[in-house]
Amino acid sequence: MSQNSLPKLSLFPLTTEVDNRGHLYIGGYDSVELVREYGTPLYVFDEFTLRSKCREFQAEFTKRYPETLIIYASKAFLNRALALIFKEEGLGLDVVSGGELSVAQSVGFPPNKVYFHGNNKTTDELKLALNWRVSRIVVDNFYELDLVNRLAEEMEIVQNILLRLTPGVDPHTHRHTTTGILDSKFGFPLTTGQADIAVAQAMSASNLNLLGFHFHLGSPIPEVSPYQLAIDLALRFAKEMKGKRDFHLEELSPGGGFAVKYTLDSSTPSIANYAEAIVSKLISTADELRLAYPQLIVEPGRAIVGQAGVALYTAGTIKEIPRIRNYVCVDGGIGDNVRPAFYEARYEALVANKVSEKESTKVTIAGRYCESGDILVRDVALSPVLPGDIIAIPVSGAYSIPMANNYNMVPKPAIVMVRDGKAHPIRRRESYQDLMSLDVI
Ligand SMILES: Cc1ncc(COP(=O)(O)O)c(C=O)c1O
């Protein structure tokens, strides 16, 4: 392998290398070979990076605050292979649907580490969760408070719950992913008095055991101060509830939302920075208020899978509009990654079979779907691209695959896991037959 100092490579998985032909290697496997074997679009996950991030979260939090449980937010991307890895790494799981719950069940994930979230869980989903004896239901609203209590009563069980609070803190991220402000569909607002009423109702419910509070401010949150502000508000509320209702906070979750570096011009706190900010604020405020230290539940999604994933595409049409823009069109787009269209998300890219060549051209990488908004990366410097070249987009592990769709009846990509020079598929490419398999005529 040659030493390649291209700064973009730092965004790729931790095992990334370049050989002397200029081929990008991930997990010891040549990306050009991967494309030959599995086709494109192809999502590649690096097992080493995935496991390293799990361990980094666990180490950074537990060395500061031993009573921490890291639960992976499945919505960032879950399938059975990943669920097995998280199980092996000893993480818990945050699920938001019967589907995510079933994946966890299918690999024997321990239910006592599963938290069930969501603002409109269905009765069937709640029954599934209660039957499986999940660790906590994170109750989001009054309707659900009543529903969970009734279902637990019918099943003659007492269910442990957390209440999701809306602390009214702006995390300064995209409005589509801002969740902790007052005008949000999620949670019990603190400032309106509804959180107070929810505590009273939960404590008097016959079949619920209220253990604590959860909040999730949004995602990705590029600063640590919103977490600190919200922890302060949540603990002061817990103190108020202790005096008013004899409520004892046993568990607190500041949610997830930890940012990752998608582009070279962005800066994000490290996992250690987030851990330090959250834990120091939790300890200092609990001390000030004379509250016992609660169990801390941390819910990273993106920060665990983001960097581990790389999207590989094949370049096809190249359209040059003199003095305006050069488009390189690839065989994927908003069907496998809606984030640029949905959230104005930005990415970097490189030509995976020409990493050593000078990046002398500026291009816009467009998808193959029938929408002008189907642009993956705008104005990125690349080595000269020809049809057939492989375009690699780093930090593609989170919220691409789980939001994938079949727009234009395009099958969803294959996914492979790489490790120590070996590759194995963790999801096969969809076929045209798959696309029609649910149709009835
Ligand atoms: C309740 C909850 N927890 C955790 C997360 C994970 O966020 P991220 O993937 O940014 O860490 C989300 C994301 O929306 C969420 O809604």
C-alpha cells in the first residue's frame, strides 16, 4: 500500500488504504474488486470501524460515569448482521417500530437492553414490546401513557417506563431533525406544565413504573452546550417532582444526535468531548441539587455507523455545460440516499479507482432518478472522471439505507461487510422480481 495524503481519506473508515495503482481499499479489500463482484450501487461497511465506535462510546462514557448504558439507535441503520454485532459488543438497542424490534428479536437480542421509542406506537407494536418484556417503553404522550397502562393491566404485568420530555432547547441543526423545541410532535413539554401532569399520571397508573426521563434534542448536534442546558432543565424538573410528588429519578437519557464529520470544512466535537460535557454537567447539577446520580442512557446512532459506511457508484453519463457546470451521473441517488435532497446534507467524494491522480476537475455528482433535486454532491474536486469509473462517497453509513426507496422502480443496493481482507454480503441486491413480489393482480 502506498502512503496517500489525500485529506478526504480521513473521512473514510479507519481501515482505509490506497494501493500503488491508486485503488481504494476498505477493510483490506480492494473497492474495485468489490464492485466487480457485487455491482453498484454498493454500500460497504467496515466491521473494524463499527466495533471501534461501539467501544469508544462505551469507554469514553463509562470511564467518566460507570453507570452508563450505550444503546444504539437502530433508525440510523439496522439489519440482522448489525444487530448481531451490537449484541456482541454489549450495547443496548433503541427501537422505534415493530420492524426494528423484530430484527432485534430474530438475533436473540437481550430484551432487557431494549428501549422502545416513538411518538405514535401502534397498539400491536406495544403488545409485541410488552410481550417480549422490553426493558423500557419511552412514553411520548398522554394517549400512550393510558394505552400502555391498559395493555400492561390486561397482561397483568408492571412495565418500566421513561417519560420523553420536551425541554424547549434548540440544538441548532436542520429544522427537519429538530425535536426538543416546544413546537415539536415529540414528548411532554416542560414549560407548559404537561410534563408535571404526566409524572402525576404515570405515578398513579396501576401497571406502570416510572423510572426516569428521556429527551432527544435533534440530530446531528454539532455543539455540546444544548445537551448541558437540557440536562440542567431535566434535573431541575426532577428535583421539583421530588419535592412535589416524591418522585425519585433513577434513570436519565439525553438521547443521541452526536455529529460526525461529513466534509473536510466541518468541525464536530469528538465522542470524548460529548461524554465530558454530558457527564460533567450531570454530576455537577445532581450535586448542586442533592439528587442521587441516575443511571445514564446514551443513544448514539449516526456516530456509530456513519463513518463505517461507504457508498460506491459507477459513473455513466458525463454532461458538460460550458462555463456553467459539469455533471457526473451515477447509478444511484435519492433512491439510496435522500439526505442531500431532504436535509441539504453535504458529502465529499473521490474516484475509487484513481485515488492517486490529481483532483483537477470540479464536478457535481448527480443521481439517476427523474428529479432535478437528485444531486448527491455539489461542486466537488475529483480526479478526471470517465464513464465506468467508481465514485466513492464516505460517511454513508447512517440514514441512507434505512431511508432508501424504490422510486422509479429501481432496486435497492446490495450491502457488504468487510473485515481483514474478506467481504461478505449482509444484504443482497433487490431484483426486479423483488419489486413485484408484493403486487397482486
Ligand atoms: C430518540 C432518539 N434517540 C436517538 C437518536 C439517534 O440520533 P443520532 O443517529 O443522530 O445519534 C434519534 C434520532 O432521531 C432519536 O430520535
